[in-house]
Amino acid sequence: MQDELASGAEDATLQTRVRVIDGTLQAVWMRATGPARSGPSKGRYYAKQLPKGTASNNPNYSKATFTRCPSWEKELAEYVEGHYAKQRERAMILTQMRRLMRRYKKVVDQSYEDYK
């Protein structure tokens, strides 16, 4: 740690958060902002979520999202984002499968109503 401080290493500004909300996978990138200088939240750090884009069927962040990051952060983000994209795609496919299974069950139930 002291070596990093002495070498003038850049602070990380990119953060990531992965969680499951209501059965949906969320893997997002955020940019950290400096601490608030005044007010009741003085000294707190904040993070703003980076936009992924508008396509709901595209599981990737674009490389342009990370253009303002230092090169070492950009390299790590692109590597990790590759894995996140695969996980998002898997989650989207599972969601589609669940939806189709509910639909299938409904059709099966309707077809056997006469035999009840």
C-alpha cells in the first residue's frame, strides 16, 4: 500500500456490483465520485451507475462506456465485463425458459379441463 502511494498510483474510479433482485441478475458498473465537501453527507463517497444502453436483449456494456477510465481500469473492466455478459445472457435464457414453461403448463391445463 505504501509503495502504491509513493509511486503515485491512480485511484480506482470504477466499481461493480452484482446482485439478484426479484430473481433477476443485475451486474452493473458504477463510477465513483469524490467525497462531498459540505452538507450533511460531507466526506461520503458516491457512485453513479453507468448506462448500459437501451437494448434489452443485449447483455453487454459497450467499450465506449469505459473510455474515461485509466487504461489499467479499462483493461480489467473489459475482461470482467466479458464474464458478466455471459452470466447476463444465461440469466436471460433462463427467464425465457421459465416464461415458456408457465405458458406450456397453462396450455396443458386447458387441454385437460374436459377430463376433470
